[in-house]
Amino acid sequence: MSAFLEIKNVSKRFGGLAANSDVSFDVGLGEIVGLIGPNGAGKTTLFNCITGFYAPTSGDVLFKGVRINGLQPDAVCRLGMVRTWQKVRPLAKMTVLDNVMVGALVRTHSLRVARQVAQEQLRVVRLDHKSHFLAGSLPIGERKKLEVGRVLATKPELLLLDEVMGGLNQAESEEIILLILELKKLGLTQVVIEHDMKAIMRLSDRLVVLNSGEKLAEGSPTQVATNKDVITAYLGEAVDA
């Protein structure tokens, strides 16, 4: 049985700059895979290659066994894979409910159905009490949850979260951690980029580490946490045996 998502020798070049070089890993159905690495490691570029915002220079991306290289992001979304963004940009002058309805309209032409889906997803991300607030009035922690609610409304099977805890305080981050774990219980497969090492270790079934655009390591959180190459990449110094 093939993996749910397969990244096969993916490289992405911008002129003479290699943002990703020969990256390969799989994501199994129902897994949470953490994607970590120092700033500039190529994590977000890889997300863009996976979801159709960039075409890989070489290599293949397979989702549910189908090669999706060259598909546009809207087509990838309709197949069941969607991503969030580091910098959340809600439709500020629209309500929270309307923002999530925009996501729901990927699957339906009915405003009634889209509203029902949006209301359901707002309950999942615990923003239903803010449904009639303007999205631009939300603090950053709730904007992050709105971003998740908006992509959940597209009914994804695979969710890619790009630093969804970035800029949040400890209490807000804890809410996001619990949400990610709840989504796993609901059967949603996830790939998560995160710099908060305690959070990503707690969330992930497996970790993939990028450094300078290349895969440096892969394994369980315990295996990665004790990997000398990973420690060196983060701390900039070798670790004694």
C-alpha cells in the first residue's frame, strides 16, 4: 500500500539558488509529521511545491498515489490537500463566518450549505461565539484559529500547517496544540512546520529535519532529538558523545 503523501527527490531552484535539494519522505494516513529546521532551511518552499504554489524543478509529489506535479493550488485543494500560511491574512472587512464560508464554497455552490459547513468548523476551532465579528478585529491567536477553520471548511484529507503557533503566547499555543490533536482524532492527516520544539515533539508521530534545503534526518521525536547532526544544525556546534 502506497503512502498517503509521497515526496520523491523534490528539488526547487530559483536561478542559481537551490531552496530544496533531493528531498524525499512519506506521510502515512492519519499521521502527524513534523517538518523542522533552522530559518532558511526550505520548509515553506517545500510546502509550496507540495501544494501547487511552486512547480518542483525536479522530483515528484504524489497524493493518494496520484502524481500532482503541475496542478494549480485550487486543483490540489479539490483533491483534498490544503495549507495554511505563516502570515495570516483574513478578509478583514468580512465577518468570521463569511471568511470560513469562502473556504466552504470550494465544495458547494449553495450558500446555505456553505454557511452550515462554516458554522460546523467554527465550532471545531472554538470561534463560533465570534462568528459575526469582523475578522480584522480578532487578536492574533484567534486569527490563527480562523485560518485553520477556513481551510477545514474545504473538507481536506491532508492539512499542512505552516507555523500556526508563530507569535502566540503559551496559552494560545496550548489551544492550537489541543486543536491539532483533536483533528488527528477526527482522522485528519497533518504535516506541521513549527519552531517550538517542545510543541512539535509533543505533537508529531515522526519528524523530518531540513537544513540548507536538504533532508538532514528523519525519525521519531526521540531519535531526532538525540541526533548529533540535528543538534549541530540548531546549536551551531558539535555535541560530545
